[in-house]
Amino acid sequence: GGDTVTLPGPKYEDQPGEEAMRHARPPVLNLMDYTAQIITEYQRARGKFGPFRSAHEGYAILKEEVDELWEDVKANRLPEARKEAIQVAAMALAFMIETNGM
């Protein structure tokens, strides 16, 4: 058997309103839809903040976005968590692009 990892916080199946949540899922998006959302967020953030000035800054921004995602996950705010996941992916993309050659 493999190792299992237990995350802190309540189990998903223990969350209130689980039956209602099953029927309130967002529509399934394909890979191109998600990719388009990530690219749109990347372009929005770059237009607002400009490129990372260093790998250190890129890491700090990416960590901040991951921390915000974790807060939404712990609070079971799945729609907000999905939005944060798009921001995490966009900042990871920014890190890959903008630290190349630093």
C-alpha cells in the first residue's frame, strides 16, 4: 500500500449541504477553456502590475496566491477557490515566462 496524506480541516463528505452541492457544480470546461482563463488572468495582472522584477518577487506573489487559495479551500468556498486557482496558474505562468534568462 501507498502512503496517505491527511489534510487539516473537515472532510469533504462531512460538509453541510453535500447533496445540494452535487447539483450545483459548475459546467465542465475543457482544457482550452481553462487555458484561456489562465491567459486572460495573466494578461490582466501583467497590465495592472507589470512583470516580476526578480525571481524572489515572483515566488512571493505566487505564494500569496497559493495562500489565498488555501484559505478558500479551508473555508469550503469552492467558487472562490477556483478563481484563486486561476490566479495561481497565471502567476506560475508569469514566473516561468518572466524569470527565463534572469
